[in-house]
Amino acid sequence: FEISEETRAHIEAGHPIVFVCAHIGPWQLTNLISLHCGLNISTVFAAESNPAMRDTMLQLRQSFGVNLIPTDAGVRPLLKELQQGNSIGLAMDTRLDTGELIPYFGREALTNTSAARLALRTGAVLVPIRAQRLGQAQYKVTAYDPLSIDEPELSRDEMATALSRRINEVFEGWITENPEQWICLK
């Protein structure tokens, strides 16, 4: 685990955190930060359509020490977790049919802004986190510095868009660095 000093300070202070990752490498391993740091984290997941795989994957996900929230539960459970001082984890690189158009690799792409909106609404910090394959069954989980927008003149909607643009830029950097580890979903 590699955790930035600023993020570590938020963890130690017990601040709620919105962890955001992309479907890069073994992204599910980012959830292990819960066990590593003793955090109470709820993460959103999409159940597999194949019943045999669904049960197997559910058991694996539960072993990571996070609370699981199905994607169809909406944002209310996430909001509740943050308001109670807990943290949440979201994979944010999947296109939504109702997202906002924000640049992604030089093209306007429908982008999920819920992580930024949840962080702004609750005062939680927004932390990019990724897991990387290093080879020979070795992995590295990195929690980076929190993302923020220091433009108080912006409305909350404009701040959410600006933060979501920052998330996309972080993901672009990770994908450009290791394109073979990215699973492009939708």
C-alpha cells in the first residue's frame, strides 16, 4: 500500500472519503484499503448475470472487508454512509446514458458525476485510488492526494463538473501509463 500523506491524514482524522477508481488492473483490490487502514467502506457493485459466477464473485467481494451496495440501490445509501462518517468506493469510468458530457481522451463523453456531487454535498474528500499488477502475484494499491477545486465562485454543479473532469484526467494518465491493464466497459 502506498498512501499519500494528505490522504493518510484524512484517514487518521476519521474523515469520510469518496474513493474513486477505474476498471484498471485488479481494481477490486482497491477495496483492501478498508482492511489495511481499518476503515468502514461501502462500495457499489454490479452483480454478474450468471448465477454461479454471481455467488462466487459475491463471496470474493465480501472477503475484501467492505459493505456492498448494489448499483440499483441508487445514491441514497451512499449519501447515508458519508453522512454517518463512513467512506465509499466507486468505479467511475463506465459511461452512463444520463451522464454529463465531459472530455475523456479528447472527446466529449457521457461521464458519471455522482462521486464529485456526493463529496461536495457531504464535505467528504475525493481520493483517486488504483491497484496495479506488478507481476508474480504482486500488487500495489495507491491512494493519491485528494482532488479539489479551489474556485469558490463556481456553483456546486460547476464544481461537480470540474471535479469530474479532474477524475477523468487522472484516469487518462493511468490508462496511458498502462493501457493493457484497462478494461473499457461501455
